[in-house]
Amino acid sequence: MNQSERREYLIRYLLAERAEYEGVEIPKNTVGQKTLLRALFNVRTPQVVTDDFLQIQDAYLQEEIRQKGITDYKNLSEIQHDLYLWQGDISTLKCGAIVNAANSQMLGCFRPNHACIDNCIHTFSGIQLRHDCYEIMRKQGHEEPTGTAKITLAYNLPCDYVLHTVGPVVSDELTKMHEDQLTACYLACLKLADQREIASIAFCCISTGVFRFPNERAAEIAVQTVKEYKIRTGSDIKVIFNVFKDMDMEIYRKILQ
């Protein structure tokens, strides 16, 4: 199968899973098909699929990521010892683990084609990721507390693992509690990565999107927490600060240089 054939297979399979999708027409153009497929991935609840589906899905997603371009963190230059700064799509970064800014349900973003990192990571990892998160939460029996972290395989992403952490939501003014919770997110991820002997970890800008944590203060906490952790524990983990927006790139560059 080529990419077009894989994409149409996946769309038809997912449409056939739910009776309410009967009559939905598959767009003839590539952009429309990609948009529909991503939406179907996003809204799908965890359930069993065939081995054929997984095989075709995995081949499709791996090729999509390859076409976007994979960046190996080892090809980046350190901005400080063991610290890297990189601007780009975290789902294309090859490293030990990437950090996902999750919500307390820990099941990924269900909003079709939403631009958040949670949506992106779940989309390109594949449906296995939501299933794993569902099993973790089913066994846990309650929502994930702010400032903690869970780990899953990354499946079709070029990294090995995904660390899922729930950052603080800033509704009004920023408080010390918010800052302590964000610090806890970084510490939980670092500790979990070291426990699993993961050599490198890429942090997104936790809580700075729809959770409304001020970007500059978030970056200060991120850098300070990582540095203090490495000094205190003697950890030799490599840390990549991943940013997507130009504004965050300038903030981190200023702090790190």
C-alpha cells in the first residue's frame, strides 16, 4: 500500500466502527482526508482493533512523521552542559522521552484537530497510546493529580517513551501554589525518567497554553528546577527544552544564555 491507500483504509475502518458515521463522504483531496482521519483518531474511544488495522496505521504514521522530518537531539548543540534548546514539533524529535502536557483524564485531547500538544502526540503515536492511558487510569481509579507523571511507550513516534504530566491551571492570578505545582511536574518527570534509566528527555512548555501559566515565569521555573535537580542528584540526563512559538524561543534563549 502507498500512503493514499493506507489513509483511505484507515478512514473506512474507523467510519465503519460507528453507525452514526454512515453516509459520511471521504474527501477526494489529500488535505481533506488527513483532516478527517485525524478527527476520527481524536474522537475515538479506546477499543479493540484488528491486527491489520494496527499494521497499516503504524506504517502510515511512521511515514507521515518521516515526511515531516525527524530531528535527533544528538545532532543539536548544547546551549549549556547537558541542556539543549530546540524549536519544532515535539512529535518529530528522536530522544529517550518526550513530555506531554496532559489533562487530568490522561486520555488525550478529544477535540477534533485541536492544535494542542496532547492532540498532536496522541494522533501521531497511534491509537495504542490512548488505550495504554485508559488502562493506567482504569487501574488507578481516579483522575491524575496535578504535578505527577505517568509513562507509556511512544509507539510510532521517534522517541522511546512519553511522560504524561498534568500542569496547573491558572484561572486568575498566578500564585505560589501554581509555581510549586509546575515545579512538581518537572521533578516528577525527571525522577521517572531516571528511574527508567532514560538518557534524554524533552520538555514542552508545560501549562503555558490553554492552562494560562505565564510563559516567562514558566520557563524560569523549568530551567531552575532542571538545574537544581541535576546538581542535587548528580543525574547525567540530557534535557531538551522544546518550544514551538518564537516568543518562547526568545524567553528560553535569554534565560539560558
